[in-house]
Amino acid sequence: MVKKYFVTFIDDFSRYTKVYLIKHKDEAFDMFLTYKAKVENQLNKKIKRIRSDKGGEYVLFNDYCVKEGIIHEVTPPYSLESNGVAERKNRTLKEMMNVMLISYNAPDTL
């Protein structure tokens, strides 16, 4: 099955970005757990705060964040500017993907 979604995790300080390709939106929580484990093991840092929109794929985050002491900020609906870093990063990623597909003469259906 084709992975047609992606989830990004962006560090506010360094703007380091990790992109995970996923088949279904409900895999976002599993990718967060993977990202969190990598941050804690490789960088010896704790995630203190995450920011997301009110998408259904982020419902599982609420209980987990309360249990782990992580602040989960949810952006207001229809206010892209409140999470501008992520919006710009996602737009940049999509534009890069489109350029790569065009340069490889991929079909327009992709």
C-alpha cells in the first residue's frame, strides 16, 4: 500500500525537522512515540511541549501528554498563522516533492 500522508516533527529552537511517511493518519501517534524515543535516547533531551491542529489523528496525544507531563497545545481552527512554522515547512516539503516528481517525469496523477 502506498504511503500517501506524512507527519512532521519540528524543533522550535533549531528548526530540525523529522518527516515520517504514513499510510493512514492514525499512525501519527505511533510516529510520535518513535520520534520521542529517538530524541530522548540520542539527544538526552525531554519533549516538554507539542503543538498540533485539532485533527482527529491527534486525539490519542491528549491522554498520553497528560500522563507524560507534556503540554499539548492545540491551534484554533482555520488559523494557519498560529502554527506558521509547521505550515511553512509543510508547504516547502510539498513544493520539493512536486519538483522531484516533475524532474523525474512522473505521471500527473502522483
